[in-house]
Amino acid sequence: MSGAAVWLAFALAGLVTFAQRSLFFWLSESASDRLLPPPVQRALRYVAPAAFAAISAPRVIAAGSSSSDTSFNLLSILAETVVDARFVAALVASLVMWRTGKLPVMLVVGMVVFWVLRALGM
Amino acid sequence: MVESIDSPLKPNLQWAGVAAGAKAAIPLAVPALPIGILIGVAIGESVVIDNLAGWTSSFMIFAGAAQFAAVELIDGGAGVWAVVAAVFMINARHLMYGAAICGRFSDAPVWFKFVGSYFLIDQVFALNVNLDLDIEPVDTDDRLGYRMSHYIGTGAPMLGVWVVGVVLGLVVGDVIPAEWEVDFAIPLMFLGLMVMSLFNVSSVVAAVLGGTVAVIGRDWPNGMGLLIGAVAGVAAAALVDQLLDSQLENRPKADGASA
């Protein structure tokens, strides 16, 4: 790719991203009522839990494995996951988050547990 | 410009809102810094991407995963359209974010719709979509103004940290040893945001299914596992809602439906 093409690729990628983010901001009230009727509005409350689980889970559960491995099955994922420092730290951090509701506390506890387990050779 | 300037409906930015937003964003901005540095290092090592173009892409794209993919694709010799298509797929979840959050800003001025769209990253969505629940003060008569202020207060530090992180990666290079695995802070942060967003049985179903599909689809191209996982989670939760509703209807009235 030439220097100009690199700029073009970044600029277009930025425009596409902005367009995706802004589309629903520009809808008129009537258009938005048509596109997003009450049942859809209710469903959209679940975007945050679904999306954030989908972002984090692959990097917490069996973080080292690949779905193209021949050994990729439920049992091997489970066996690999329960002894993984990432998973254990994530589990502890989630409990902390659930009990305290404080993200900074959750992050510090999670990272400390993770590093301690790594230091212990997990 | 039909509305008069002193209309009572004109939302005003409020420092309290900006400050509350910034305060909420700090724990999310800290883990973003090392990731910005990593992208800066990747840009610095690329012979195809010059540093200025790479750094500029931080605020042109303003989405970590998509920017990383764009840098790697360009570096690997992909064409312009391949890059754009990949970024489109990786960022498609933002359409859902926009749909979920736009109702809170339907009366916002045009300038805010530009700024709000630009700032709609994962973290800003997380911190603003449920604002009513616990953060938004009830005693302000300009709720829209407060929402806008809070939104900007969360978005601006994220952008600042991101842009600075990429510069650090470019200029200083690999300062953080890879064996520290500081990048684990990112999934940890999203896990925390997920726990924060759980509010009923259906939301748990959304998270479990979204996470499961994303694990199964971790190697699908262009972040498809993430996108399909998120959509499947939302759909399943809506379905569970319907099932619970119909169960409630079939039962004699005991109490009002809980929100």
C-alpha cells in the first residue's frame, strides 16, 4: 500500500465507524418509533451484558486454545480453564465486582490475584 | 434554528456532570493506556505505515480492536477495501450501541449528536446507557444537559489517554515487559462492566450466551464471534423475557411486573 492509500484506508475506516455510531442519533422520532418499537427497545437493554461478555469471555476462558484445534471440545476447554490464572483471577474479580460494585477495586484485585498466581507458576 | 436561545428546553453543559463522568471514566482509562502503547509500538514497527498516519488513525477510528486490525492488515499487505470491510465488521456492534442509547439524546442539539456519535466507544456506552439507575441526580431540572455533560466527561478522558498512549508507544516503544501481561486488564475491565450491567435473569442469559458464542467463534474472521455472540445474547434475552411475561399472564395476579 502506498502512503496515500494508507491514509485513505484509515480515513475510510474512521468514516465507517462514525457512520455506525451515529446512524441512530439522526433518526427522527417517528422513524425511531418505527425502527425501534417497544419490544426492540426492551431487547436493547441486553446489548451491554451480551456485548461485554462477548468481548471478555474469549480472553478469559481457555485463553490459550483455538477453536480450530482438533482437541477443541467442552471437556478440554473446561480442564484447561479451571487451572488458568486468567480464569481464576477473573472469577475472583467478578465476585468482588458483584459484592462491591466498584470497578477500580475489581481491577486491582483481579490484576493482583492474576500476578500472584502467575508468580506461583499457574 | 427555530428554537429561541433562552428556551427552557435548551440543555446546558454542567460541570458537575462532566466531573462525574470523568471520575467514572478514570478506572476505564487507566487500562486503556498500555493497549494504546501496544498499538503505538505496532505502528512504529510497521514499514508500510508512517508514524503520523498511524497516530492520526487513533482519533480517526477511535476503537482499539478495529485500529489494531487495520494496522495489522495494512502491515500485512491488505488492500484499502479489505481494511474497511474488516473495520466495518469489527465495529458493527456500535450500531446496537447507538440504537440502545439514542433515545436519551433525541432532543440534544446537532453538535452533540456529532460529538456523541464520535465518542460512542464501548466504555462510554457502558457508563452512560444506564445513567438513570444510580448516577443521575434527580434534582436537576436540566436532565438532558446533565446527560450530555456526563457523556462528554466520560468520552474526553478516554480519547486523551488513547491518543497519548499511542504516542508513547511510538516514541518510547515497548516500555512494559510483555511477561507482565498488563493487557489482561482489558478483558477484566469488560468483565466488570458486564457484571455492572446485569439486572435480571434475562440479562444473565444474554451474558452467558454472548460469552459462549464468542468463545466458540474466537477464531472466526473479523471479530464475527463477538458480533454474533452479542446479537445472539440480546435475542435470547428478549426471548426469555417473552417466556417470563407469558408465564406471568397465565398466573393469577400477585404483584406488578418488576422492571
